[in-house]
Amino acid sequence: MHNASEFYYPEHPEMKEDFTINQDYHKYKKDHHATWKFLYERQSKLLEGRACNAYMDALKHLDFSHERIPNFDDFSDKLMKATGWQVVAVPGLIPDYTFFKHLSERKFPVTNWIRSQHQLDYLQEPDIFHDFFGHVPLLANPVFADYMHAYGVGGVRAMDLGGERYLKFLARLYWFTVEFGLMIDDGNLRIYGAGIVSSKGESVYCLDSEVPHRIYFDIKRIMRTEYVIDRFQENYFVIHDFKELFNETKQDFEPLYHEVEDLGDIAMGEKLTTDMKI
Ligand code: HBI
Ligand code: FE
């Protein structure tokens, strides 16, 4: 996990204590906008019939520009009206506590830089395409917006309770829902996770491949399951709707943390007889 001393952004002397910076919109060049346009068009086509209705509807509702990188202030106004969320600019990964704190204040940190034209497909760190195209649309969905907020509140609380100790459970919950979640939409398997919607390869693989293991959402199972960040997933967890996520996240996690700590970790790709498979 990440603590504050690992994050050093000397190129941003103006950065505030909460790791926010200015988006500096005027600094984007023609090539940056061209990369946005290329990625936007490629993914929005690919996601027809793959992303969940809530995501596709929100993408339309927010009316992103195809041609240019979005200006955070414009979208903060739209989000504020829809669900009370805002977008704030950050230079890259930020410490866990700071990240949770932003979510608990209904602020979503978005990286302000875009990947280079030589590395269009695969990135380990978030850039503006992942953060904005992947995460921002669903923040306009009222139930999902409340889930993200509850998650942030839970994160702040977990760190106050146990410091680093409980963080891995929360990170797994985020990973298998917000980043790599699937859902059943009108009887079909669909994507809602931001890590998938922003990935060309995984948006096909997660639905079509016979390799990964697709399991019905089970919060304890998720909190116990290990993941890697540098290749396609071996486990996906499938929800019925965002209400299910929100309701599970409102509960007090403290007893859950103790229970999952006792039960122990589950290796990636490991199958359990209790798994409800799709
Ligand atoms: N920072 N910019 C950024 N984006 C994230 O998704 C992020 C982060 N810092 C920490 C963090 N995520 C984790 O705490 C969560 O994934 C659990
Ligand atoms: Fe992300």
C-alpha cells in the first residue's frame, strides 16, 4: 500500500497538501488531444453491447467531447448537479488516506496527464483516459455515486481504526468492483469496472474468454481474494445492480475485517466449492 513519503512530485511545486494541482488545461498540445480522440472513439465503439446500460447512459448524459481532453471544471459542474460529485486534478497516484479522504468528500481525483502515443494500450498507472473515461461517467449515476462515497468513508474509518492492517481488504473491494466489476444487465453479462471500460483488450476478454472465473458478488470472498495489477484478471465478481454494492458497503466493516482476517487469503484463480459461478 502507499504512504505519503512515497509520493514526491517535484515538478508540481504548486501541489497542495491534499495532492491536488491545477489541471492546466492550456498546456495540452495537439498530440494530447489526438490521443484522447483516438482512445475515446476506439473504446466507445468497443463498449456498445459490452458496457452496462448505466455506463453508456451516463457517457451520453455527460456529453464528453470526442475531439478534446475534457476540462475538469465543466464536468464538475455537471456532476455536482447530478450527484454532488466533483473532479479534482492530481499528478498521479496519491497516498491511500488522501485518496479515501477525497472520495469521502465526493471529490474524485483524476490524473491530469495523458499516455504517450507510443504506449496507447497498456499502462500500470492511471492516466486521464483511465480516470476520466473509466471512472467519471458512473459518478453521474446516483446509486453508484453513493457507493463511491460510502467506500471513501469506509476507507477513512479503516485507516483510523487499524492503519494499514485493514487496507488490503478495502483495496480488494475497490479492485473487484470499481475497477474490474461485471454486472447482469437485462439478463446479459456487462461491464461496469473502470479498469475494464478503459482497456481495449480486457473489455473483450472479460466477457468472451473462457479462462477467467466469474463469480457472484460476495463481499467476504472479495476481501480475501488476491489480485495482480499487470495482467488480465483471473477472477471477476458479478453484481445484480449498484444497490447491492451500496447496501453491502453501508454496513460496519470492522467485524467483517476480523472475520476475513481469520479466514485467510485466497490465491488468484483459486476456486472454492462455495463460489456461485455464472
Ligand atoms: N491514487 N490517483 C490515484 N488513483 C487511485 O485509484 C488510487 C490512488 N491512491 C490510492 C488508491 N487508489 C487505493 O487506495 C485504492 O485503490 C484502494
Ligand atoms: Fe482506476
